[in-house]
Amino acid sequence: MKHQALVLEFVDRINRQDEHALRRLMHPDFAFIDCEGDACRWADRMRDGFRVYFDAYPDYLIHVDKLVNSGEDGVLVIGRTTGSHIKPETEVRETVVWKADIRDGLVCERRIYADTDAVE
């Protein structure tokens, strides 16, 4: 349950566009992996990555429907997003799954799973 609470706080900070709090919740080795498998590491671009995304998509929100533990240190988030780079008519239909891996009490990876053929 501790990991789920951390992931919910992480989502809440994304929804509030609070990049400073997000940095405090991210492990130094944090990686974001998109639905095509491309990785963005903390040391590369993630220091400013959230601010750039929030500026580009100021209405972006993650809507959590369900959390599921995934092994000892992972949490799956099942839900949807609104206000992202995906067309609104696609967002309404799509269920998004992302996995958060936790290390040392911080989010060390956020990986999104989606049907990339449907997401345009």
C-alpha cells in the first residue's frame, strides 16, 4: 500500500503540474519510457521534461481508475488521460496503463503501455 500511496501522490503532482514536488518524488535514476519503448532518463532531459510537457499541454490530467501491485516494487495505474498530445476523440476511448517502479521510496521508472496503432 505504501507504493500505491507514492504513485497516487506522483499522479497528483502531475495533475497539479508541480514539477518541483515531482523532482522530490523521482529517484536520481528516474526514466520515462513511452509506449514505443523510447526512454528519457533523468540525467538527460527529465529535469525540465515535465515543465516542457505542462507548458505544451496545460490541461493534461491523469484519471486513475485502478491501481494494481506489480511484484514487490511496482504499481500499475489503469485509467485514462485528458489534455495530452493525443486527439481528444482518441483519449476518450483509450485506456492507458502505466507502470511505476519504486526504488528507495522514490519513483524510478514510469513506463506507458498503449496500443500505438490507435494512438495518433
